[in-house]
Amino acid sequence: MLKKIFITLIFLLITTNITNSEELIKQQGKIPDYSYIYLGPDKYEKSNRKVFAFNLGLNKYAIRPVHILWCSILPEYGIERIQSAYQNIEYPKRLVSSLIQKDFKTTKSETARFLTNTTLGIGGMFDPAKKIFKIDPINEDMEQALTKCKCNSGSYIVLPVMNGTTARGVAGKILDTSLNPTTYVGTPVLAMVKAGLTVNRTSTMQPLIKMVESTYADPYDIAKKMYGVENYIKSNNFDRKEILTKGFETAQEEIANNKINNNESTLDIKEQNKNEINNEEKLTVAEILKGGTNIDNIILKSYNLENSQLMADMLLFDYNPQNPVVDSMRTALFDIPEKDKSIWNEMSIWNRCFTKQIKTSSVNITPEKENYKFKYILQKDKNSPLAIIYPSIGEGIVSEHSAVFAKLFYDAGYSVIIQGSHFQWEFVKSMPDNYAPGIPSQDAEYLRLITAKIINQLEKKYNCKFQEKVLIGTSFGALSTLFVADKEYKNNTLNITKYISICPPIELVYAMEQIDKGIDKWDRNTENLKNTAAKTAAKIVQLVEKKEDNNKDFNINALPFTEEEGLLITSFVMHQKLSDLIFTIEQTKKNQKTDIYEKIYNMNYEDYVKKYVLGNTYKTLEDLRFDSSILSLSDYLQNNNNYKIYHSLNDYLVNHSQLKKLKLCTGKKTVILNNGAHLGFLYTNEFINELKKDIAIPNKIANSKN
């Protein structure tokens, strides 16, 4: 057996060096193609996609049911103990790998962990090394050792069951297996134990696999990117906690500097107000104080003046701002109420947490097209008030923001409907072939149609009639919320009583330009980009792990990212959403080799609008600029009180001039926060408490239910 292993290993290593002998051509597109950057050209894409599709099917119909059964039989505690013991057994591969790399610090640490957990941890079932002695585990395997020995990776290949890897990865797996003690034990009883260990270990991958196949238009492409970055992180030891520690140190310095700058600005204002100010375009504190009951009108009037200072309506305490881009990332890291915390919660049929109670259904929008999926959860009293959620750009029905708002509304007594963003590939698949989102007034008509169909379907199914209805949207969904409100103002069909819009782009074209500026700032030096992107991704992974472990060191008010890293993450996410959309609009086949990405990686949002959105009605971006802005809805905004807009002073997708115009148009119906950037305030107590007041069910309705 060993002879066969080593013959196969030698062949793979030779192949590895041959396949990567030629220098890779530097990628020249507008947007970085991370799968290319980390893995080179996909030489076997045609066969890789077919095998990948086979693996997804095999997992869905054969492997996942076994994992669900396993996680339903074993409690969470048992799964964790088995997983911990298995990781302890794998000590030899970590030892040999670290020795080959001459990483004696890791060798010492892993040996100490093994001895501690084997004895005090009862065969590794528990982890006293980490909990008592603060010896953190370090990820080491034989592929890392091969990388250190200058073995090239080879081309990306997808193998049956194994999924994506490289020749070096296969060689590493073979060596890992040869160093695993369980490999050499072959009794029937132990074979069953080994099978159980394998099921237990691989079940932890199911949530990720499910996310990949359901969230992205092209699961193959995103899986390839994830493998490439993950492999680079591991091979270069970027998964060490030192990376995160340095990031936190930088963040604390930035927060401290911001506090100093804010204090200096406050002193400057105070000093300025001591002197007589004759400039009529200045609004002093004294003038504000004299305003008395007319203070709001005085402040609003001042916004017509060019040099007037925009003032916040709501203050966030203990927020500790870093920079607008990184602050906006906080919203992706705060806790979701009753969110699945473990593999048991994710996979077990017995799990009945809130997110598991939300049902999925669908309605047909376009004949001969796929049904449009939505999620919903109803109160026991089916005639309850209803909340409808429109998420941010590119977010589907599994949006985490939507889960947070769904729980908030449900606890307040609402039934809830969650729709996906209309700027998302699943939405487009349900629409006519010529549909491309991007003109808010047209998109609003589709959204009204779909929302009406969903409400009618649920009312018919459950023989009920929803009472008061609230529509809430975030970011791009917030813009859509206001355009729907305007349509309903002119022709009421949905009977929505209140609209809540959180961080809508005031001028959509301007917001798009800001996103493109961030996307265009990527480092053209491939090696620099590889390192920066990998380190940033490594920080994200460690942060998520800290959050899931309820680590006391996890602090959402200090994220370990520089502004450059924040832009890198944000740009990747935003372009990935655009990529999924274009992939779908072009009706690309998932299981066939495609050249669509040559087009995608040469398109930003402006390019998208010019190619797919502009036409007879709007020939240029300037033609579209005003009609796609909130200010085009001034008639509705000035003549109605059934809406609330939340924004922040430092949202990087708007500017102060736009905020001033919005405030002048809407008055108290717009609440401006002093911090929070773009959606970065969603987790704060101040905002949550204010939102709870907005959605409180009127007493007459609450009493009628009792």
C-alpha cells in the first residue's frame, strides 16, 4: 500500500512542476480576477465544471441526508467532542509538517497541545490546552510543507467527491493520510468508527456548501475563488493570530486619532463662536439657542446656505468611528438573533430556532420562467399586521439584515415577508428576458407586482387578511421602498401604512460612481494584491471564529482593518454581486466552459448601466441622474407623513449637499445619525430602540387581537 502511495505521490509532484513551469500571464482586466490571481488559468474548466455539478448533486441527494441524520442523532456536545478527538489524532501530520518547514515554535506548541489534550483532555475530547493554558491550535498539513519545499501547485482540478484542489493539494492529502494513525487500523469495528469520524468531520462543511450553491449564480466560480484564497492563506501561514493582533493594534490607533481630531474640531467650533461672525452663511450656536421652539426651522433654513454645517438628529454613544468604509463593515459582523451557532443547530431536524421557523415559498411572475422565491413567517393570529422587507443590493432572501429585521418585527407582533433584492440574480431569473434592473421607477413597478402576488397568495392560503402593513428597506432596497411609496401615493394597491428607508442612495448615479471608485483602486501589482487580499480574508475568518465562540475579545466597535483593506473587501463583495447579475442576464450555462468572465472582469457598475440599462428613455447617465434620485420624489416626500428615512453623516455613498437637500425636503421625517457610515449603525442600541418605536403596533390593533 505504501509503495502505491509513494509512486502516486512522485508522479503528482512531477506533474505539478511541469504544469506550472511556464510563467503566468498577468491579468489585465478592469477588475481583479481572484481565481486567476491565486490559481492561474483554469486549463480543465470544461471537465471541472461537469465534475463540480456531479459533486453538488451527489452531496444534495446522498451525502447531505447522511449528515442531517448524523447531526439529528448526536447532540451538539457529542459532535464537538468527536471533532476535537479527531483533530487531536491528526497531531503527526502537524508535527511532521512544522518540522519540514523548520517552524520549531509551532512544533513545540502543537506537541504541548497534544500531550495536554491527550491526558487532561481525555484523549483529545476536550481542549484544556486552549481553555486553561491559552495554547491556540495551529493549522498545519503536508501541503504547507510541500509549498515550503518549493513545489508548485499545478493547475486547478475538481475530483469526484474531493471537489476543488490542485496536484500539490492531492499530494498533500496523500501524505496527510499516510501520517494519520487511523489509516493503519483495519478491524471491522474500527472501520465503522473511522466512517463515523469521517461523517462527523465532513458534516461541518455542509453549511458552506449549501451557502455556495444557493447564494451565488455560478457556484463553481465562487468555490474556485474560495479555494484559491484559502489555500494561499494556509500555505503562507496567514492564519496565525498575529495577523489579527496587529490589525487590532492599528484599529485602536485609528480610533484614538479620530477621538483627538474630533475633540480638536469641537474646540475650533467653540473658539469660532466666541468671536463675532458677520458672514450671513454661518449659523452660530447662539443663534440656534435663540431659536426656541423654532429651532428645527432655523436649522433647516440654514441648510440653504452653502457653508452651513449639517447637524445630526441622533447621537451614537461609544461608537468609536474608524473610517466610513470599515465602519460600514460592522453591519456584516453583528449577531443575528438566535442565529445558528453550530453545526448541530444548522443541520439537526430538531432545531427550531427563529431562522429555522421561517418558511420558503414562491410565486410565478413570468410564464415559462422560474418561480420567484420568498421567505415568510406568520403570527398565530394570521390577521396580524404585516412587515415586508426589501434588502440591500444583491442580497437574496437569506440576507442576514433581513433575518435581524424579521426577528425584530416578529417580536413586535408582525407577520413577516422577506423578498430578495431586485438587483440580484434570482430575481432576474424570474423576470422577462429583456429585464435588467437599474431604473428605480421601473423596478418599483415590478416590486409592487411581486409584493401584491405574495400577499394575495398568503392571504388565500391561510384564509386571512393582513391588517396594517409596513415596508422596510436597506440601502438599494431603501431606495426601492421610497419609489414604491411614490407609486402607491399615486395609485394605492398594497395598502401599506408606513415606509421605513435606511441609508437609501440619495442620488443613485452618484452612489454607483463611489462604488466604482472603490473598485478601481485595486493594486495592479499582483503579488501585493495576493498578499493583501489573503491577509484581509484571514482576518475575516478569525473574526467570525471569535464571534461564533463568543470570545470576549470580539469587539465590533474596533475592526482590525485599514481603509485600504476595507475597500478591498467592499469592492470584492459589490463586484461579485454585479458578476452574478451579469452571469444571469447573459443566460450563461453553469456546467459548460464559458468566456463570460472576460466580459465581467472588464465591467464596473457604470459599464453595466451603459450596456444593459440605458436605452431610448435614458441615453446617458446624466439623463438618468435626477430621475433615479430620491429628490425626484419631492411631491410625495413633502405631502406625506407615512415614511421615515434614516441616514448617517458619514455615509460614503452620499455627500452633505445631498443630505441637506433631503433634510430640507423631508424635515423631521429624516433622521440623521452622527456616525454609522453606510448601514454600520444597524446594531447600535440607539437605532434599534428608535426603530422599535417606529414599528410599535397601534393600541387599537393590539387590543383587537387580545
